[in-house]
Amino acid sequence: MIDRVTDIPKLVAVSADDQFMMFDWTNMWYDKFQGEKRLMILPNNDHGLQDINMVLTQWGNLVRSLAQGKTNRPSFTYTKNSENGMLSVKISDPS
């Protein structure tokens, strides 16, 4: 079923302080999503997601860019050094 959403841009929002689902559980399923995806980790929010305005703002930005036909949204890639655990992040310029 997860392959059915490959062509749809995705915004996944998780709460950092969720008492039922740990946000680091995303490592079990997030990489299985193919295509464009964004992960939003909301600090100081529990399972009830009190900061829904932040989610709606980011969702609105994504929908607006899709409606305007934009395909050059900012993105980043990262690599992890297995010896020292350091992350290297490369941010792409959308222009």
C-alpha cells in the first residue's frame, strides 16, 4: 500500500514528547516512503498535538507550492559517519 503514495508529496508531523509514540520510531517506517517527503518534529507537544497551528502553516506552505506548480522546494540530504556518529547535512538551493 505504501507504494500507492509515491508520487504524492508527504508532510509527516510527529510530536517530540508524545507519550504513546516515540518520534524516533520514524526510523522504522519513514525511509520506506518513496518520493518527496518532509518530516516535522514538533518540540514540547504531546500526543494531542497542541501546536496544530505550526502543522497547518507548514501544510499550507506545501499545498500552496503544489497549487502554484512549483517543483523546486528546498531539500536536504545527510550522511552519517559510522565511526564517530557525526552527521553531514547538505541543503539544496531551490532556485
